[in-house]
Amino acid sequence: MDRRNFIAGCLGLPLLAQAGEAQAQAGLTKMIFPFAAGAGGDTLCRLIAQEMAPALQRTIVVENRTGGDGLIGIKAVKGASPDGSMVLVTTGPTMYLLPMVETTPSFDTAKDFVPVSLLARFEFAVVISPTIDAADFKGFVAWLKAHPDKASFGVPSNGTIPHFMGSKLEKDLGIAMTRVPYRGSAPIINDIIGGHISFGITTLADALPQHRAKGAKIIAVASAERSPFALEVPTLKESGIDLVADAWYGMWLPAGSSPEFASKLGAAANAALAKPEVKEKLTAIGLIPVGSSAEGLTKELAANTAFWQPIVKATGYKIEN
């Protein structure tokens, strides 16, 4: 080999390396979940990723990009190349509440993302200590009015559905209450049991173990109908409160992604959710698999945005960013 050919070959090595990397990336999709490993959504991701990979003929790796109440992971996918190499799975509330509460929204869900599919629903519950003399939600409201100095409630974090559920309950019931933000559901339940707060609003799945063990008492669920996980518990609607608030996980691609790939991805996700073994594992952790079309996800997002926007605005709550 002469000197010119040798140099040309060396100069071509980076191009060959880039081509090889591109070919490798073509068969890899990172499923970004913007919250910690071990949560229900994380389990959802890992279950469906395992089932979707063969159908898509791609390797799917679940990656937890935590921080900023979901913003770190959302921004990662927002800025990703629209080549199918990165997909976002997160809760619906992160996609419609965060743009409402940030002083300068970090993203616009409709403009920055391509909808793929709804994945699973989960429910919220109102939980009290069993030592409180109240047989149901109406009885608890009477107790709160009789003990206004004890009207404090815990939420998993500020700026969440439980936060704004509490604000709406406060307004509808005409009772001034103190909101106590926590980091997750477990410390809320512990403080309810310990008598440090009167009640909590958190996910039904997180409250059920202590409810069943008689350590805490679920007095209402916020879903439209009674939960299949706790049929004995009335809804807020049944309890005289005009409030329906559930939440869900959805899947999105970055803006500019191929509609064909989005459709293929959604079909694979729906097929995974329909498998009996996947359904069984999801319901065991309090998730209700649903699946949908991209249009179904868009409609769900729009309906939730329309419902919560005036409630959130009325609170005046904002995150400085």
C-alpha cells in the first residue's frame, strides 16, 4: 500500500466507525422512564419492553433518567433524534401539569412530541387513620369540621394530582387545610398511622397494603367507578364530591418521528399489554392495562388538560425555572 492510500485509509476510519455506530443504533431503542427504578411505572416499562422487542426486531433498554419531577427524562427525549432510538414513557400528569405550573414551560407536549399510546391507568385514594371516628368520607368531613386544627393532609409531592385534588377538596368543602408535601407515598402512610397528619391523598396501590392490614383506612377513591382493587370503597362522586381524578402512563416519541414507526410502536405496546401474563403482573401492582391508538392518547391528554387547567390556575401555584 502506498503512502497516499495508507493516509486515505486512516482518514476513513472515523467514518467507518460512525457508520458502524449508526447501524448499531438502528437496532436499539432506549425507553426513557423519568422516575426511579422499582416504581410501578418502571415495572410497566420493563414488562412491555421485553414483549415489544421481538415484535419490533429491536433491542429495547429501559433507562431511568430521574430528576426535576420528570423533567430531566422528558427533556432528554424532547432533544433526541427522531429516528426511533429514544421513546418516552411517563405519567400523563407530567405531560399536562408541568407546562401549567412552570413559569416558563420547558416543553409543549403537542409540538415537541409524537403520541404513541396510552399504556395503563392507576387510581388515587383518600386515606385516614383508623383511629379517627369516621365510617366514611361524609363522616370524615364532619370530623374535620369539628377539628379544624387537625385539618392537615399529605401529598407525594407538590405540583401533583394529589396536590390539586386537595386544593379542590378544600374549596368544595369550605375547610381551610394544611398541605404537607412528602417524597413519595410511604412516608405519608407512616405519618397517617402515627397521627401526625389527618389524612393523605396518594395512589391507591400504595395505600392498599395498610388498608388491608387495618393500619390505615381508605375512605374514598377518585376514579369514575369503584376500583376493581377495592370494590368496598365508594368513589368521591358517590360521597357527594364532584371530582374524578385518575392518572395514567403514556408513550411518546420526539417530534419529527415517523408516523409509521409510531404506529408500529403503538401496535407492539398494545399487543404486549393484551398478553394475559402481562395483565396479571400489572394488576398485581395496582395498574390497569388499557392501551390505545395515538388519537386516544391525544384525546385523553386534551381532556385532562381542560379539566385541570382552571383548578391549577386558581391555586396560583408556580415553579420557578
